[in-house]
Amino acid sequence: MGLSADGLTEIDGAIDASAERAFAFLEHLVASPSTVFHEQDAQAVVGAELRRLGFSIESLEIPNAVGLDEAAGVPQDDYGGRFDVVGRIGGSAGSGRSPLLINGHIDVVPADEPDLWSGDPFTPYRDDGWLVGRGAGDMKGGLAMATLALDALLATAWTDGVPGALTFLSVIEEECTGNGTLAAARAGVVADAVFLPEPTNLQLLLSGVGVLWVDVTVEGLAAHAEMADRAVNAAELLTPVIDALRDLEREMNSAFEEPSMPSVAHPYNVNIGLVQAGDWRSSVPAKARLGVRVGHPTEWSPDEAEKRVRAEIGDAAAGHAWLREHPPTIELTGFRAEGYSIDREHPFARAVAAAHGAAHGNDPEVAQMASTTDARIYMNQFGIPALCYGPRGRNIHGIDEAVELRSIVDGAKTLARFLIAWFEGSGR
Ligand SMILES: [Zn+2]
């Protein structure tokens, strides 16, 4: 089965014709800042767009008990009033079509240095074919790519409805725990495969490293600055802690490798993402804190990674005159993500690659990134094939983050072909 060349031309035409509408949806999304705890305005925008396309919408509660799940990250406070959005369309029971899930995250990372941006991070603007704004790349552009493909299919090949069960899930906390996706999957929002339109530059992203979030707090001895020579400056105590983390990073990168990402020279990055100490220039700070993201080998479970971090910092403290008596406090504060990967020759990966080939005339490359995505939860906890494929982003998590608008259209043409093959094809 499948579609004639004329049918595909018609779908591509509908994608081109609806592109501006998808860009407007994207702009609306970017203008709805959805940093952690503030996700719901943007979720409402997603819900409205899915409803317009004919999906039935449900706000899915995330139980606080998700934090007790062995696969959970450490919850970022209370989940009350913070929902995933689930859209469902198509699929009568016994139709024989395999259900599919599209998963995107609505949360974005903060943009707390707006003065470094060319404009307000949450007031999207276009720049030579790119849309600039926090979250435009990661990954609101991907959500727009997916709705654009569906919009075009529903206006052409699927005027009678989606020929199979399609679920569209917009989750929270992908950037810190993965608990939005985990809670939805535990609640039964799953399918036979999961497509995540993360920003991959129209490449297949098939794997991720382990990621652990830890905060390290040290206590010194506060004093007036005039007697700083007899006090213990907590900010300066961070130096041996950072040195220990750098040692761990060096050890991981020399002793391990990620078979799924041979072209990544340095897969395990230990990132000092937050530094906090002090409140006055003439006071010696009593406390200091690091917020750290530890990329670690897929061979290590989250518990193993935590053990190694504690051991490395513990060893450094034992050799330090003050820290020996005042050991640093180490606590987990988010990600407890295992590494994952899906084989390039898995039928699902081959099907997405074939759709890309049909749309663009070449085999998609395999992206290799030393990060993680929610695909790991489907792969590791549920045995469900999952992969990422989406638009081209720029300055992800950085200043003047952007998405290339053309790549949203190009990605939608791939996704439309994949969806037809998935729901109407026979060679799966
Ligand atoms: Zn993302």
C-alpha cells in the first residue's frame, strides 16, 4: 500500500500551505514561557492546537509518588496543578494498526541573562529564516513540526480520519527529571513506538549517556572580612570539590566509551551549572553550593554514578584539613537518567530513515550527542522503541536560541511519510 506520487505531492503542498500557521503556533508557544513550575500556559496552547486538529484532550495528573519510582528523577517540588497534555485521535479497536505515540516536552530551560540576548528571550522574532526565542529549538519547533505534518495529513490523505491510534503527549520536566514522561507511561500512555521530534537537524538521534544531577554544599566559618585570614571562606572551599569532579570526569572519559557515539571525543561532561555563595562583599561566606550535571557511562546505573560521585568528593575531603572535619553535603536534585540506545537497524529506525530518504533523497545521518532525552524511559523501562528526529536548532540552552523554520517544514514532510507508512504500510 502507500500513496501515489500525486498523493505525496498533495501532502507536501498542504505542508507548505500550512507552514505559516505552524509558525504562528510556534510563536505562541515561545511567547508562553514554560520554565519549570510555569508550564501550564504553554500546555494550554498545545491542547488548543491539538483540539483544532480533532484530537480529544486530557490533562494528565502527575502523582507526587512518581518520585518513588526507581526510574524517576528527584521531583522538582510539588506536581499539583502541573499537568501533561495527552491528545488522542483515530484508531478503532481491532483495526490491526499499530498504535503510535508522539512525545514532546513543553518545558524549557531558564533564560536568566536576558541582557545577553539580542531581544527578550520570550518575545519570538524572525531572523533570516530562523525563529529566535528560548525553547524555539528545544523543542517547541519540534512540536510545531509534528502538528504541521498532522494538519496536512488531515487535510489531504486522512480526511476520513487517522487510520490508527495516534497519541500526542506533551510532557513537563524533560529538562530536569523525565518524570512527566515516566508518569504518563506508568499511567498507560504508551504505544508500539515513540517518535520524539527533538531538535536533531533532521538526523536520527538514537542514544544518550547517563545523566545525574547533584548539589554539593560546603560550610566554612563566617566572619567580617577584616579577619578573613582567620575565617574559612566557603566559596573558596568549592575549589577542591571542583577539582575532584574534574578528576572524576577525566577518569570516566579515559576508562569508558559509548559504543553508540564513537565520534564523540568527550562523552562524559561534568558541568558546574550553578554556583551560590555569599551575600556581602565584606562578609566571608559561611556556605557555598554547586549545582552539577554529571554525564556518565551507560554502564553505570544512576545508583552507581551517585556512589562514584560521593566517593570522589569524599576522597578529596579526606585529604583536606577543613573539609575532613566538615565534609561536604551531597544531595541528588533531579536527573537520575540511565544511558540508552536503539539500533540503527531496528525496524522503527529504518522506517523513519526510509521516510526521510523518500522526502529528501538521502539517508539521514545519525546524530551523536552526549546528552539524554525522554526516549530512554520508553527504551529502558518499557522496552518500547523510541527515537528522536526533528528540526535544526541553534544555540540550544544558550543565548539567542533559535530554530530554522525551513527545517520544520522539511521535518514535517519526513514525518508525514513516516506516519503514512506506519498506519497504512504493510512492510513493518
Ligand atoms: Zn529537548
